[in-house]
Amino acid sequence: MTIRIGENDFICAKVNAKRELRCTDINYNTQGDMLIDLVRRKYCLEVTFGLLTEEEISLLREECAKIFVTVGFNSPEGYIEKEFHVMNEPAPEIMRVNDTVMYGGVKLVFKEK
């Protein structure tokens, strides 16, 4: 499976795309009555990557350094491309595969803006 983060495509081992209810604005009057309640469904992506090369992990870190990044992925509704906030930094395990340094165990959580 491929996911697009910023301008780069990455091959993922697993993408879990779920929709969450998120309250964005709740106000109360002086009697405690709710005046405004805007609740929206927004995507939360949990992306697990396979082994990444040094170039791929560098590109991924560069994209995740931004506050918001455009992410494109396939869902049951079709291809989705939205702005997301990266909830964590890529923290890979470093390993050697056939005398090549590879990075594994990278899992990122994205929350829709």
C-alpha cells in the first residue's frame, strides 16, 4: 500500500484509517445551556512502515517536521487528500540487512486538521 506524505510516496506495511468525532466549539450561556456544538468527523491515520532506507527516513523526517502536511491515501470513499498534523516523530530501529543500514519499526499517527 502506498501513502503520499507531502510530495513523496511511501510504501506502508499497514494503514489504519478511522474517523473520529471531534468537538471543535462548545459554548455555554450563564445558565449553563449549550449554545453552539460543532462536532465533526475527522480522520485519524495510524501508518506502519516496512523497512526504510536512509533516504526514505530522511524524507519522512523532513515532512514530519512541518506542523501540517498534506497526506493522500485510499479509503472506502475513494482517494482522500487532506491536511494532517503529525502526532509523533519517526523513531526507527536501526538494523543492518545485507550490510545495508535499514530503519524499521516506524509507526506514525496523523490527525486531520
